[in-house]
Amino acid sequence: MKEKTRISTSGEPAPWASPFASLQNIERPPTPRKPQDISNLAQTDLKPAASKKPRGRVNIVRQTAHRGGKTVTVISGFLGISLAEKEALAKEMQQSCGAGGTVKNGRIEVQGDQRETVARILTSAGFHPVFAGG
């Protein structure tokens, strides 16, 4: 049976060896740092959003059909845009609207009547949003 170690109550410091004490003598590798040119950074990252090239017209439609009476905002008419970019746009729309959504059949669907918020996001992404339907 293993002997128990007793801690002194007389006020003497307890004999204790840190398991990390041997790491103090190890030399750490240098941290790679990249110099940042602030003047170059200011020229590239601070471009206004309006200078983006136009990417085409997209339709924004409010639908309730076949959804149990729930309203859904559907964005369609994307030309030359990848599925990954549609998913990124859908995620941004969901976060700013505070609602759920998905990408189905090349269309973005956002829960609720979110047409104004979606139009603002699409305009800042370079699209020309048009309210279609009624």
C-alpha cells in the first residue's frame, strides 16, 4: 500500500516541485512578424462600396404559398455567381435580419418579410435589386 504524504501544519513551506520548472530553461523559437505598411493598407481596404462593378439584376419576392401561411423573402435571378458566394450572402442576410434562411435551387430564401434589409445587403454587394411580384 502506498504511503500518504503529510503536509506540515507548523507554518513551514510544503516541499513542492513544479512540473513546469524544467521548461524555464528551454529557448523559445522567435515569433515571425510581418511588417505592415499602413499607407498601402489605407489605399486598398478603404474603397467605398459604391465603386464595385455592377453584377446584374436580382429579383426580391415575398411569398407565402405552400408554406403554411408563413412569409418568406425569396431572392432569385443570380447570374454568374457560385453556390459558395450565395451561401455567404445568405449567411450575411440571416445575421442582419435575425432570421433563418437557406439556399435552394439557386435561390436564397430568408424567413419573414425582410425585403428592405435584403435589398440593402444586395446593393452593397454590387447587385441591382428589384422588388418583383406584389
